[in-house]
Amino acid sequence: MVLTGLTAVGASAAEAASGLFVLSVTAGLGSLLFSWRTRLPVVFAWSTPGAALLAGATVPDGGYADAVGAFLLAGVLYALTGLVRPLGDLVARIPMPLANAMLAGVLLVLCVQPFLAVADEPAAIAPVLLTWLVLLRVARRWAVPGAFAAALVVIVVSGSLGDVRGGDLAPALTFTAPSIDPLTVLAIGVPLHLVTMTSQNIPGVAVLASFGYRAPLRPALAYAGAMTVATAPLGGSSINLAAISAALAAGPTAGDDPDRRWVAGVSCGVTNLVLGPLAALVTTVSAVAPAGVIAAVAGLALIGTFAAAASAALADEGYREAAAVTFVVAASGLTMGGVGAAFWALVAGGLFVAVVRVSASPSTPR
């Protein structure tokens, strides 16, 4: 997903590999340091919704350098959200149904890719789809890893790996000087900040709280912002507090003693640090894969996220129509004034709420 997102906004294979590398390292370092110092299972991760947002975007007029500038501005916003309370309160007041609807609309475009690709490349895509479907029935948690394994088999059988050179597998950092384009900041930077805050950081705090832990939100946002700013020229699009990974590290599966579950956060950090140098290998294999295979795996991996986002977006009757408007605009691929659909989706949903004056349920944040 990270590779797909970075490539969609103009990154070369080397730049995408650099981004995956630094995201793995900074997320791993954050998990290790925060879990060790706080004795809490604090886990950082790259922003999957953010990567999906990038994957649904287009290359800015100024190329990848403009996207890097948007990453940098998103990092500044993360830090400010943690340090400036009114800004954090403002983000928290965004109706969650609208944020989820924007995410679901962006994800829809990606989730249809496997089913479109199978019509064009049935021999390459059908084994991936069938593996995913069978594993959903017999071993659900292995469905996406199984689809990825099937994709690797397809790549090997296709003979594509014969073009890979040993030097392509070595990890390397690629620097891109950022350029700040206001339209790209609106189209990528602001939606990236909002979707990461509402779909990752805030749920991550809630997940930890559900297991009795108080997340160090302000220091975590300061770290995420600082690391995103520092690594944006190297492809670091966004890191954040984890949500799903946090549930694994903070829950009973990480141990019977809640006071010892911080060890799971440390081990998660160490694992990310170990896997980071493999970024070039993953990128190289992805680059030589038959057409549509990697997009198919990414689409299948996001179907669960899409289902959760769409369900959450439409669950509240008070915001249902506003969420539907947001979803439709986000899925439309609309570009207006050089600004993409994700931003206009939030604008459309917010305008709908303001004009129609939707009456929210008491449980819904306003």
C-alpha cells in the first residue's frame, strides 16, 4: 500500500523504496522508545488510510517534489495538533461519519482494482483472488498474506525476477528536495493530516483506553510530526499511533499481565527496524510484477478497511445523508482547481451539514 501510494504521486521505484524504508524505521523507533520509556504498549505505524489516500491521488503538476512538500506540511500539522490544544480540539470536532465516508470513497477506487484486473489479466490475477477467497473461508486472518504469497508465486512463474539485479536489493535513501505548492497542500497535505488523525491517531488512543491505558497523545503527535518533517524528503509520508496493531499489543493476546504488555510494543518496534532494510527487495519485486498483480493485492488488503469505514460512515442516521454525499464525491475522482476529490469530499459533506443542519445523535461528536 505504501509503495502504491508513493508511486501514484510520482515517486520512482528508488524513491518509493526509500519511503518504505524510513517509514519502517521511524515507526519502529517510536514503538521501541515510547513503549520502553512509558511502560505502555504504545505502537507506531505508517498511515494505511494515508497511503490509500495517496494511492487514489494523481501526480501533482510539480511532480513528486510537490507531494514531498505536502508530506512535510502534514508533519507540521501533526505536531501542531499535539502542541496547540485549540487545533486538536478542532480536529476532534470533525464528524467521524464524514471522515470515514471520505476514507471509504477513496478506498472504493482501490478495492475495485482486483476485479477489474482479473478481466484483463486472468492468468495472473485469478490465482490471487481464489487464494484470498478460499482462505477467507478456512483461515480468515491469513487471507491477505495468502493472497500476497500467491502473487509472489505468480511473479516467480512469470519469469519476471530474471531481470532483477543484486544491486537493486540493497537498501538506499533517496533525497527529494520538497517544493511547496498550495494546491497540492490542499489536495494531499490537508486530507492526509485529517484522515490520519481521524482514522489512526484518535482511534489509536481509544483502543489503548479500552484496555485501560492512557496514551501519551501529545508527545506521540510531536514525535510523529517531527519524524514526518525530517523524513519527508526521503519519502516519509506519515507515521502515527497505530490502531489495529495497538489492539494486538495492548490486548490479552500480548500476555495475561497488563503491566507487562509494553514488551509487545518493544518487540513490534524491533521487528519494524529489522524489516526496514528489506524495503528495496519489496519494491524491486513489485516493480517487475505482471501488470495488476500488486494493485490486486493492495485492493484485497483494503476491503476490510473499506467495509469498516463505510459501515461507520453510514451507521449514524443523523449524518447518513451527509456521509453519503461525502462518500460519492470522494469516490468520483473529482478534481477542481487542481485540488483532488478527498478535500472536496470533506467540503461537500461539511457544507451539507451546515446548510441542512443535520441533527446528530447524542453519541456522535460534532
